[in-house]
Amino acid sequence: MAPRETITEYYQRYGRGRPAAGQVTAYRIEDVATPVSFPHIRRDFYKIKLLDNAQGILSYADRRVEVQAAALVFVNPLIPYSWERTAGRETGYACLFTEEFITQQLKTASVANSPLFRVGGTPVLFPPPEIVGRLNGLFEELLLEMQSSYVHKHDLLRNYVQLILHEALKLAPEVQLYQPGTSAARLCALFLDLLERQFPLASPQHPVALKNANEFARQLAVHTNHLNKALKEQTGKTTSAHIAEKLVTESKSLLRHSNWSLAEISYCLGFEHTSNFNAFFKKQTGQPPHAYRKQPVLIS
């Protein structure tokens, strides 16, 4: 089964050949044959898009946003999104980059609270004309540097990305960057939001991005033990218990309401082998998944 769409697959899907660099690439939207719509799937990369003269509907997770004129859009690999043009032909820029392109310094800097990285953030902003002009200049500098042979080119490209993220932070100063309460309560809220955003699963080709406590902790930039302690303090349950409960809920839904095979369900839920999923499901529910699927649905 295919993984999430990669940068190379994204380029080839829309007739753009191969990206210029492995970890990062950028282009002017008007320079490529952009389709009327993009499918609602997860991509295996981050994306910053400056849309101008745009008219359409952007859908992400379970939300839909109408875009008129200019918009600054941030796409995180964890959240599926789609775009549907309703009129005209948008112009602007797009910058795509992988997890490898993002240094730890970038994720722990002030821009870590930007709409690109922050769980629960608003990934669509509407910049005024003067900010659009400034962003145009940054994207043009980024495009120019993409063609250079400078040995530290990627460091400079990260700097341009960071400047764009700072412009985004300035556009939304009223957004509260943290949840109220203690640090443990804030961390708990962030984890639960991150966990919820992985579901429901859209198709057999797109598995959960985060599968265990270590991966969630890395995404939240904390130690696994610290995350576990915060969750125990706030909810009485461990990180693994929360993940297991959500996996059981989603697997029951897929077994009842989809025609996915057991292999497809186990793959999407992050199990390396179907036998591992069978053992997990039986331990959690007391019966194997194929038996649960055959049971009649009780209507209350």
C-alpha cells in the first residue's frame, strides 16, 4: 500500500517533473499547470502557500474556509487538506519541504508557535496588501537562492522560511499560543488534540502519522516520561492507554462501517503485521477482529 504523497509524487501528479532539491523546493503558482482542485489527502511534507487573486474553498481536517483574494496557507503532514477553485486563476508562490529540512533549532524557536507547527492553530491567514508585497519579496529571494550553488544554501533557505513564519505570527497576534492552566494541563490538551486530529482515517492508503508515545513526545518537543507524567496527573491514564483507546475506537468503526480488509486496517493503524493487530484487538476487547466484524450491529 502506498504511503502519504511525497514531494516527488506531488510534482509528478501535476506534470511538474521532479523537484529541484530533495528536502525543499519552491515555485511560482502561475508558472505551473495548476488543476482546479487538489484531492483531500495527507502529504508527506510541509507546505507554505501564498495565494493571490484566489477564489476557492480550502478544506482541512473537518473544516472548510472560503478564500477570496489573498491568503497565506500552512499545511502540516498530519492533517489532510484539499483545494477547490471556484473562479478565476490564482497566482502566488508555494514552498514545500520535508521533516528532514526542519532543524531542531527551527522547531524550538519562536516560530514553533506558528500555524505551521502548532497543534490546533489556524492554518489560513488573510494578509493585507502591504504584507502580501513583503511576502512576495521573501518568496522571490527564496526562489533565487534555490538556483544558487552556495554551499550553505539550505541554511539560508531555512532563514527565509523562518522570516515567512514570523510574518504569519504578526498577522495573528490575538491568537493565544497556549492553553490556560498549568503546564501539565497545556501539554495534556495539546496531546489530546494531536491524537484526535489523526482520526477518522480517510483511506487505506494513509496510515496514522504518530503511532506510539515516543512519536507523540517528539512531535510535542518533550521527553516521553514528561508527557506520560503530565497525562497521568491530568487524566489518570498513561500515554499508551490513551493511544490504545483511540486505536480500538477507530478499529471498531472501520470493522463495522468499512469494507477494508484486516490487512488494510492494521496497516492504517500503524501495526507492522496483521497478526500484531489481531493480538492487540483481542487483548483490548476480548475477541479477535474478524469475530467482532461478524457480530450483528445492535441499535439502541
